[in-house]
Amino acid sequence: YQRAIALSTMASERASFFTPEIQGIDENRIREFLRDKALGEYRLLLEKMSRFKPHTLDEKTEKILAMSQDFAQATSQVFGQLDNVDLRFGSITDKTGKSIELSHGNFSTFLINPDRKTRKKAFRQYYKAYKGHENTLAATLSYSNKKNIFYSRVRNFSSARAMALFSDDIPEAVYDNLISTVHDNLHPLFDYFRFRKKSLGLDMLHFYDTYVPIVPDIKFSMNYDDAVGICVKALKPLGEEYTSILKKGLTSRWVDKYENRGKRSGAYSSGCYDSPPYILMNFQDNNMNSLYTLIHEAGHSMHSYFSIKARPYVDHQYTIFVAEVASTLNEALLSSYLLDYYSSDSAMKAYIINREIDNFRATLYRQTMFAEFEKVCHELLEQNQPLTLDVIKGKYRGLLETYFGDTMVIDPELELECLRIPHFYRPFYVYKYATGISAATALAGMILNGKEKERDSYLDFLRMGGSRFPLDELKETGVDMRSPEPIKKAIAHFEKRVGQLKEELTKSRG
């Protein structure tokens, strides 16, 4: 890995002349280039270079900045080594007397354990490890943010956030709209937490109570081939072209399906311009999460497939801002299909709805809270205020109290959560999850309630790749993320699902 980083740094250093040289061309000459049909596929690239001209330095300085890339990753590397290699969480003895080593990989499994004492013990023990390194983790986070501010000032941006959003042409108002709209609509989340507490029969709700299923013991029979069939049926609203390509890909070696010794955990979609898309996952039979993971990663792969087929290399790569739209929309269509399929089974419907609610909670509300935390931390440093451990924990606790209200006990351990989030070392990244699920929810509704026009508009969006800025691509589909309306509609969908969950649980419990 370190060799790859070193080679990447060397390549950046040797290519550092390119952008300043292009930007040195007279603007009238650039306009002539843009009018030349032969250079049409390079239009956005040239426009981006022109936009970056006020933020690009002379060739010598650019070379120095390129040389700094390697050690600029130091805080992220230190965090990664500590978090992934050095931390030890010990073992948990469950109520059957079985001792299990606690790890990142199984922490979420402990949080869905029906035995509350086991959940509580795992939660406290997990964060005890972070407590022992909290000063180191606070330092890596603080200096990572300082690095972001340094580069933003060197490149003449008004703030680190402005620099992070600039490349995708995202106004800071979009980021602020997300936070303010979610702030104004926290009541559905509070309502859900109160209902969860009541359903679990608890006097007080703690964070370690927020993942255990409200609807336990659901039997779901499915192997990989069954999952492919379900995905194809669920995505039928996207048309024959989409589903036929999808089916062929999922059954023709696009997917490294099963867990294996030494195989990486998680799930990913990858590939390159002259290869098929590839999915790496660890599929488990009879596991609904595996079904959702497959259809999610298939969304990324199909986005890449359509983009590569339609666009030249120079602008085929879509941005992260729109990447999560294609994957999350697939999940929304799957939920809609499954709810229809199990229309007479209230317990299964409640399980599916609860899963969707918890996904919304984690993706829309939680990621917005993370985005606000990033904003607060960077602003403090930009105002020459210290970002110490106590400040970090205090600011994070304040956000926990805002986003959870009086519905949950904020345990001291939860203040440490902000120190373990790897995404914070990729500045102003997480807000894209929240905007992505908002846009995907709006698009899914339009496709399910519409006809060929809405479907074709979405497929055209997939074909755009990176040929336009992301907000303009989404606007072509009828979703304007410059407006708070898609976020409001997503929250309204969340609120509707909470009502449906209450209704289906009442039916299932007779």
C-alpha cells in the first residue's frame, strides 16, 4: 500500500505541470477550444480547469504541493493503524457462557443481540478501548482538520468546506439546507425512538437499544440464485434493458459472492473503463441484509456500465455525490417490491419497514449529524479556536442531544463515537450519503408512480457519467437538490413508514 501511495505521489508530482500550463492559455483561446466540436468531450474538463484557475498556483508551488501528498496522509494513516491494527477490544461472554472476541467486524452483531446485558457489555467494552487512546485520536482528528484548512488557505478558498465542495460545483447553501431542513424535522425521528422504546418494553432507551430488531425471529429463505431473481423482479420498473443486463452480469462472474479465508469484509463495486463492473461481497444464504447489499452494489455496477457504454473515458467517471443515488434507489425499489410480495404477512412487512426506517435513520439523520460535526470542528479551527479532546467531546455531545432530544440516554461512551469515524479523514464527504438517499427516494417515487418518461429520464441520468456537474445531472431527472424539497420529501417518507410500522406491528401481534 505504501509503495502504491509513493507511486501515486510521484505521478502527481511529474504531472503537476499540466494544469498550470493549460490554465496559462488565454481565455479567448480556451473559448475557441470549447466551440470546436472535435474537443467536445473535453468541454467539462476545460471548464473545470478554468474554474480552478484562481485556486491554482505557479508550477513550482504546485510541484511542492504534489510532493506533500504522501506525508499529508499521516493523520489518516496513524488513525487507520491504531483503529484497524492496534486496538484490542477483549472478549464478551454471552448469556450461554460462550466467550467471543469483540471486534469491529462483529460489534454490530452484538448490538442486535436480543439479550440487553450482552448489548450493554459489548457497547461499554468497545468504547473502553477508544477511551484508552482518546487523546491520540483527538490529536489525529484535529490535525487532519488543520491540514484541510492549510490547503484551503494555500489555494485561496474561503474555508475548508468551500474547497471540498468546489470541485463538484456544490454551493455551500446545499450543505446548509440539509442541516437546517433536518433540524426542522427531527420530530419523526423522536417519534420513532419513543415507539422503539415502547415496543422493546424499556423504561429508558440507550444507544445500544437502537439496533436490536423490533420484529425478531423472521424466517427468510433464499440462496444467491434466488436473490438474483428477486433483484431482477424488484427492478422491473427500470425496464427490460436494465434488468436483462443486470441478470446477465450477476450470473456471469461480475460477483465474487461468498466469504473466504483472507477475503476482505464488507461489499464494494469496482472495475475500470475497459472491464466489466465487479462486485466483491460476502453473501449469506437466508439473510435479507445480503439481498439488500447485492442490489445496492448492483446499482453502482449498473451505473458504471451505462456510463462507460455512453461516455468517453475523459468524462465517464461519475461523482460520489450521485454515486449513492443509483445504489440507494435500487434498495427503495426492493423494499417496495417486497412489501407488495408479503402484503398478507404483517410480521414480515413490519420487519421490512423497520429495516428501511433504520436505514433512513443511519443514512439521513446520522450522516447529517456527522456533517454538522465536521462543519463545527473546521469552523472552530478557522476562527483560531482550539480543538482539544474536551472541545471535541463537548461539541459532539451537544449534537447528540440535539438529534436525539429527550428520547435517549446519552451515555458518556457515546461522546467517543466521533473519534472512531474513518470518514472524518475524508473532509466533507458524509453529507453526500444524506443527499443521496434524499434524491434516491424522490426518484424512486417518480419511477414507481410514473411511466416510461420517468424511467427513461433516470436511465439517461445513469448514462451521463461525469459529463456534467452533479446538481445539473440530478435536475435533469426532476430532482433539484439546490432546494430543500427532496430532503423534506425523504423525511415525509420516513414519517409515513413509522406510521406503517405501528400499524403492521399491531396487526401481527393481534
